Amino acid sequence: MTWTVERRAVWLVLIVALALRIVAACAVQQYVSRTPGRLCLIAGDAEGYWELAGKIVSGTDYSIFDPPRYLLRMPGFPLLLALPRLFTGDNPFVARLVLALAATLACGLTYWLGRELAGHTVGLIASVYTAISPTMILFGVMFLSETAFAAAMLASLVAAARLIQNTSQLKAVSIKRLIMQATVTGMLIGLATYMRPTWILAGPALAFAVLLSDRGTFRTAFALAISVCLGLGLIMAPWTIRNWFITGHPIPTTLWVGPSLYDGLNPDANGDSDMEFFERDKLLQSMSEYQMDREYRSRAWDYAINNPGRVVWLAWVKQLRYWSPAPGSAQFGDFRIRLIGWITVLPLFALAAVGAWAARNQWWLLILTGSPILYFAGLHLLFVGSLRYRLPAEYPLSVLAAFGLSQVWPSKSHSRPLESSRGIEN
């Protein structure tokens, strides 16, 4: 197969992906417009992101609510929403079109990740799935950060894949170039962290995995690991310094971990999000934002220590919600919606399991495609569970599923594993 044919196939998938998301943007905007003042299908976070985007456009303080909360949200997604508002004003439909482009980019990056790890066919299959997945189409045009984060996360995973690929060619690639690639990889992890703060741990995790690799010398691996962390630190520095000036503490992400943790670990917790306690307690009337965050962290851990049995039960409930193929919200309780979710996601999970078994000796393939969904699952043993939190990780998981499909339905165009995946075997 020539590159020209491959390129045509990829562009066709991307055109289909964009067209489907433009149709979804029209449908969602028409639906929410029926209710005056309504902004999105899922109320809550969307309004906050939209308001913060307006603050960016107007040049006012990046804060929300009263008393003001300056470290509630990372600025990445509000900045993305601010771009169309800067040129077209407060037009939500134009913003949805920009999100449709970002969602299409996520499909393209899924292809790129698949091609880097296992070849064109695997990448194309994965991109087709992400292009036509109903859930991904819908979330791609909503004012929620999941899809934008997925695109940024995929960019960091592609960079990591290329870095690992080049470490297997030390004689052909200079150490200086590898260090530059490692630094860029860390910077891309940082950019994704601006979309979702929990991704910040991917930097140290990747650095540690590089150290475990037996490619090259320990000295080279150590230099690459440090470079990844340095790139991450460089990108996070402006936000961290800004937060230091505001709070007196070097906060690299947000001060919403405490309330989110308590949302999942409190006497009234049921696995779903219910932030009524925050309005009831009104801690910000007597505490700083930093003190409030620490207070809720303390309450959550105290509850967990004193109620271990219920914490285990809540973890089970949260995982059921996290792994559920269909949305758990009553808003999406229609049988047809749930059926579509099951039909779409179950094959993804099944083929990903096949792919994981087939790639059991290809550790980098497993790490870069399967670890995100397991990482977020681990986090949501503590925090509340929802399909939303799993959705970004389905993009790289689709590469693993496509690899599995290539094993049970082989074609003339065989997939190729990432050479350096053997670098940390067993």
C-alpha cells in the first residue's frame, strides 16, 4: 500500500469525523436553545468553563463565584473556549464548531498513535472507531473538557511513542536529539495537564518507566527521565508561580482536590457527584481557598480511616459507574441511548482485552494504550465515578482494541509492534 492511498484513507476518516461532529453541534445547539438561558446538555461544569472563558476574553481576574475561587479550574479548556469568543462574541454555536475541530484532531492523533505503535492499519481502525463512536461525537461538541483533554493527552502519548522508538536507534539518533524529544514530551504532558490536572502524574510515571528500560546506558536513561520532568516543569511554571502569588503556596494544579475527594468520601456519598455539602458548609466565608482545600482533604481521609468497609463499597459503586458502557445519569436513561452505549463500548473492551493478551510482551504498547484507562480507574476508586472520566482514555484504548482486531482478523497489511516495546519486558 502506498503512502498516497494511506493518506487518502486517513483524510476520509477525518472528514467523516468532522462532518458527524458538525451535525452533532447543530443538533445539540438546537436542542439547548429551546430552553432560554440553557447552555449545555449537562449543567454544572459547562457554565463554569464558559464563564471563565469570558473572563479570559475580558481580561478580568481568572476567578469564579463569590467568594472568588481563583484555583478552581485549570485554564486550558477555558482558553480554548475563549478563542472563538474573542472573534465572534458570545456565540455558543461557533464555540461548538471549534470543539468539533478539536475532537476531529483527537481522531487524527489516535491514528498517529496507532501508526507509531503498530502500523497504519491499526491506526486507521482506531481512528475509524473514534470517528463514529456516538459517545465521542456527542461529548466532542459539549462544553466539557473531556475531548479537548483527550486530544492533548494523545499528543503527549504520540511524543512518548516517538521518543521510545528513537531510543532503540541510539546509533542513528544523537543523545542531544533524544533529550530534546524527551523535553518536548514533558512539555506536551504539561499542556494536557492544563486541560485536566490529574495528568500531571504522567510525567514522573513516564520518567520512571524510561529509567526501567534497558535501551542504552543508565546515564542516557537518567538524562531522558530528567528531561521529561524538566519539560513538564517548564510548562507548569507560569501557572504554579501565579498560584503562589495568590495563595502563598506553590500549587501546580488546582485547589479543588479536597472538595472533589470529599465528594467521593463522606457520610452521604453514593458514588455520584453531589456538591450540596459545599454550599451548605460555606467554608470559604471563614477560610482561604487553600485552607478550604486542606480541610476537605482532612475530612475525606478521616472518613475513609474510620469507615473502611463503606469506602470499599463506595469504590465498587464508583467502578461500576466508571466502567458502565452507558451513561448512568437519569438524563440519558432512554433505553435506546443505553443500548447504543452497550453496542459501542463492549466490543471496544473485548478487543482491547484481546489486544492486551496479544501484546503481553510488548510493554510500551501496553503502557501507552492501556495505562490511561487503568490510571483514571484507580483515581476514581476515591473520587466519584462516571463514564465522563473514562472517555478520554478510550481514545488510546481504541489503539489497543484495533491491535486486538488485527490479531483475530489479520490482513495482508500486518501490524508492526513498537520495536522498543521489548525494552522493559518482564
